[in-house]
Amino acid sequence: MAVLYFFREPETVFDCAAFICGVQFTMGCSGHGSHFNVSRWGRVYSLAAAIMVLMGLFSSLSALLAVEDVRERLMKADSLVLGIAVLELVMSTFVFAATVISLQISAHRHLGIYLRLAALDRRLIRDFGANLNYRKMLRKNIVMLAVVTSIYLVAINCAAIQVASGDRALFLLCAFCYAIVTGGPHFTGYVHMNLAEMLGIRFRLLQQLLSPKFLEWRFPQMQVRELRIRQMVSMVQELHYLVQEINRVYAFSLWSAMAHDLAMSTSELYILFGQSVGIGGGAPDQQEEDGEDQMSRHRMLGYMALCMIPPLYKLLIAPFYCDRTISDARKCLRLAEQMDNCFPQTTSLRPLVKSLMSWQLQAKIEFTSGLGVVLNRRVIGLFTTILVNYLLILIQFAMTQKMGEQIEQQKIALQEWIGN
């Protein structure tokens, strides 16, 4: 495939995940990159890159605020929009710092996930002749991240160019640093989503391997068949333990990123829908604007809508991947629990099935983020409900505020008319 022309043919799970983990490391949000090792140089680079990006962001913002034209634009801007912008800056900085620090602390544990996954893949390939199709997974990562990154960077830089007047270099520097500060946690969410999908692929593969017909055909000897069943049951349990390990690594960073995406998505939706009905987010009197100003505003709304695509995609699609992986894991457990019924002549499988059922009742494994939020389809519905309700509240508040301003203007006009 042409999309893999510049990439080495993937042969292991490390080659499959090297691209997405390398981008995560480049942005300073991971302790290991495409080479999958935790070194002192890697830690120093990650921390130094994070500090330099934050310094560049706030230095360029300070320089821009010192420009008189920029200050005049801010004075004319809507107060609620300015509040949202300040909230976005504060939350993005906090989430970026939390992501860098939490993943640095759990760097060895993060690396251990890929090491354990690679060991499991070697067993699947060696003992069962499995084809894990690393090439397809790598191609999907490249295409998805290339499209999302291109949309995000184009939207941010085009918005900075349009806003910039005589300080285009400062605006572009600020936009570049902002893209890294927000893009780092976004990529971390995609890495988490990628891990959930890789586990789901292996759960589905184990479902096929645990099929009684396949076992009878592939392993006709009873002793070999029993050995392979025990190996697959241990791999199913190992994948469940990897789910717990992923939860520990991404607990705080994933929760903070989800909170940021939820808050900022509602705010940006307010600006988009609010401006479409003329309730804030711009000049107080839109009728006095000429056609060029209105076109410029519409372009800014388009850029803002593009910027919303990565966080909304990650916020709403990631729980779907996690829920599907857990569903596949439960199917694997149900198949494993039926092994003693499928092969009644193998009496030694009964203790294995009983211990597996007892372990399943104690484990109850789910994908979670911080504060025990379970990532499943219910969470998608909850997030959607929150987005819609919060948007309605913001629009209602803005309409009430505008109605009050109109009433005040009518009072002033009436007093002037009475006075005359």
C-alpha cells in the first residue's frame, strides 16, 4: 500500500504501535517513543519539551497582549467568549501538565503493557499460527491520525493567520504551541483507544481459537488440545489484567482530558450556535457590519468547528472501542466456561473451568478513567446529554442577557424621548 511506503513492514506489536507512540513522545507526553525503552534522555526530553512549549505559549501570549491593536480587539469582544477563552487556556495547560507528569510517573508500567502484549503475540503466532495483521492496524493509525492532525493544524493556523495583522509571527508561534498543548492530550487519548482496539482484536482471535470445532480439527490429540486450552485461558486472563494495567496508567490523564473535552466542546458549541442566532460571541451590533466582516466571522466559525472534530471524535468514539473490547472479553470467558461441556472426556478441564468462573466473579474488569468512570456506551449517551443540556443552558443564559440589554436600551430611549 502507498500509505506504508515510508514505513517499515510491521512484524511485531512494537512496529504496529511505533508511529502513534512516537508522535506521543515527540509532543513530550510519554516516557518512551518508537524505540520502546525508558531512558534518562527520553525523560529529560519529554520534560524539557513540555516546559519549552508552555513557555513559548505564555511568552507569545504576553507579547500579543502588549500590542495595542490586540488589546482593542479584546475590549470589543464578548465577555462570555473571553471567559471561555481564558478557561480553555487554563484547562489546556493543566491537562497537558497532568498528562506529561502522570505518564512520566508510570512510564515503566506503560512500557510493560507493550512488552506483555508482545509476549502474548509471540505465543499466539508460535503455538497457534495466528495472523495478527499488524499491517492493517498500522495503516489505520497512519490514515486516521494524519487526517485528524491535518484538520486540527489547518484550522488553528488558518485562524491565527486571519486574526493576525502585523504580528503574524507571534500569532503563528502561539498557535503552534497551543496545538502541541492541546494535541498532546488528544494523542494520548488516541493511544488509549489504540490499546483498547488491539486488546479487542486479540479477544476476537481467541474466540475463534476457543471454538470446539477448531480445537478438534487443529489439535486432534487430547493431551495437546488440553494444553492449548489452558494456554488460551491464561491468555484471556492476561488480556484482562492488561485492561487493569491500562486503567492504572491512563487514570488521571484520561479523566482530565475527558473533562477538558467536555467543557470545551460545550463552550465551542455555544459560540457556534450562539452566533448563528445572534446571541453573543461577536460585536454587539451585527447589522452595522459590512459583508467582509461577516465573511471573516463565518470563516472563524468554520475554523472553530474544525477544531472541535478531534476532541469530539475522541470523547464519543473511545468509549465505544472500550465497550466493544469488554464485550468481546466476556464472549471469550463464556466460551472458556463451556470447555468442560464441549469435551466431557477431558475431566481435568472441570477444575480449570471452576477456577475461571470464580476468578471472573472476583475480577469484574472494565475500562475506566479517573474517579471510577466506566467507559462504555452509556457514557457516550451521558456525554451527549450533558453536551446538549449545557448548550441549552448557555444559550438561554445568553438570550436572557441580551434581552436585558435590549430592555435597558429601550428604557434609555424612552427617557430621552420623554425628556425631549
